[in-house]
Amino acid sequence: MKIWLDGGLRDIESARVSVLDHGLTVGDGIFETVKATGGKTFALTRHLDRLTRSARGLGLPDPDHDEVRRACAAVLEANPMPLGRLRITYTGGHGPLGSDRGDQGPTLVVALGETTRRPDSTAVVTVPWTRNERGALTGLKTTSYAENVVALARAHQHGATEALFGNTVGRLCEGTGSNVFVVLDGEIHTPPLASGCLAGITRALAVEWTGAKETDLPLDVLRRADEIFLTSTLRDIQAVHRVDDRELPGAPGPVTAKAMRVFDERSGDDLDP
């Protein structure tokens, strides 16, 4: 396995990032996960645009898109696989142990891991912790991911693959690594960005391609929605057949199944929409 680290390909056994890298010591970094099918990326331009928005939100220098594209291409060529998780990580670089940044410039890592297609449906749980819709990191895809690790572990303990958060005012927000959609009376709804959720790439495409509405939703909508589904880079669109102790028999339901078909068709026609 070869990865890209600061300008070139390295063997994974010899690639090293400083123990004083700010991404490690204080979580001062951002990342993107890109789906790669047969060595070809999906929606890479949108991912790079979001990487830049996240960098600016943290006050990091803009990433060089040309360099990141070269890195992605090199890693994909060096590690052929049918379906891969391409991870782009960009940190504040070598710095002091405190919160102040150093002056040696950012660190760029691009790595690839093999994955498999997700099942058509899954189980989710809600968690008692909240997303802060007004926080300094709201809407940024940062490496400060510990609360997602904790919530996802709770989901796994309950036989689920995802945990869903409300925000500080009790509105539905997002999952640990996904956006959430609900179907009410035949219409698709998803929380607005003002809820504190990440501006998911797959979320945006699903809204565009299905006509879903951005709607401020109470967390308890999950107890009455006709259908529920998740979106993310590696899930695409995935139906929910159980939320907490509520079963949704027959998932994916008709609206979700149509959305899945539309997404598969549109994403297959254009790899960089």
C-alpha cells in the first residue's frame, strides 16, 4: 500500500508524520472522503471545494487543488481496487503543543482503503448528545471527530451502523458521518444547514436530483416519518429499517427506492457533477 505524504508517494510502512503535527496534538485539520470506483473518483471537484471552505473556516492556507488531484491520481494508480475510500487529510502541520500554530506549513496526506457496497437498508439510533449549531467548527469537516467516534460506538453497541444527533434546540441535525432525510406524506425533507449539519456532497446531489425540501424538523419526526434514509459518500442513499426501537418494515419504501434509482443513474452518467 502506498500513500501520498507531502509531495510524493511513500510506502505505508515508512510514511511518517511528526508527533508534533497539529492535526494530532489538537485536531487542527480537515479531511474529505471521496468514493473511488475502478480507480475513478466521484464528485472530486465538489469535495475539493468543500476542503477549501473547511480550510478557510479553520484559518488554514487554501489547499492546492492541482496538488491534491495529482496526489489522488497517484494513490489510485498505485493501489488498484474495485471500490475504495480515498481519504484526503490536510492539517496545520508541525506546531507547538498548545493551540498556537507553527510556521512550517500544512501537512497533506492522501490514503486509500478498500471498501464494499453498503446494504440497501440499515438501523440507526438517536443519541443524547447534541450538535452545536452555533459552534466555531459548525459546518466544517474537521479532524476533531471524537464525539462522532463516541456516538458511533454507541450505535454499534445497539446493533446499528449510524447515530443521529439533534441540535441544541431539539431539531433533527445529522449523523456521525451522514445526512438524514425523512419522507412525510410522499415528500422528501432534510434538515437545513442552519441546523448545524455538514453540507454533505451526497446530500446536495440528493436534494438537487430528487427535489427534496430543506425543512426545520423536530427530532421526534423520526417517530412518525413514513420513510427515513441516509446519504453519505460511501452510503450514497441508504434506507433506514429501524430507528431506536421503531421498525420501518419494507425499507426501502417506494419514495426512497426511487431516490436510490435516480441517484445511481445520475451518478453513473456524470462522475464529477
